[in-house]
Amino acid sequence: MTDIKHFDSDKRMSQAVMHGQTAYLAGQCGTAFAPIQTQTREALAKVDHHLAAIGTDKTRLLSVTIWLASISDYDAINEVWDAWVPAGTAPARSCGEVQIGGEGYDIEIICTAALP
């Protein structure tokens, strides 16, 4: 198990886990009850933070799952997403509507990335 590393862990979860040359990030959310674009920017900033902490970045994202509390926010979050993802590095991505844990949270972003 020495090839598995956990980052920013507590009793319940780790914010990131590395195995081999792959990093898995826990779902990231913004501030509850903030506008959806603010929540999206904050969640993506957390993704940037965790990726940097483990030695990689958003250009090495392999897969992203975005959960929305309301699919009607799809266009609004894509405005933020499109400005955040560097051209030519868009990961495989899925987006769906779910009930997100915790009142007031409208988006959760889950990522898998390659390490350099």
C-alpha cells in the first residue's frame, strides 16, 4: 500500500489520493448559497489548489464529473468552466443533476488527473 498516498485527510475522507501516476480528487464545492457562478469559480480554485499540492495541474486532467443541483445552471457554469480550462486540454467530462449533500450547495466537481 506504499504506492497510495492520501492528502488533506480526516476521519471521513481525503481531499486527494494518489496511486501510481494518477490523482483522484474528492468533490469540490464553493460557498453554500452563493450564486452558481461564484460557487463554480470557488470549486475550480479548490481543484487548482489540490492539484498543485500534489504536483500536477488542470492541464493534466483526465476526467471531470460535475454535479449540479439544477441542470438549469448548465449554461452559467459553462461560462466559468470555459474560461478556466486551457485551450486544447479539456478533459473527458460529464455533467448531471443530483441532490448535492448539504443545503445551499449547487455544484460539486470531481476530478481525476495524471501526474507529470
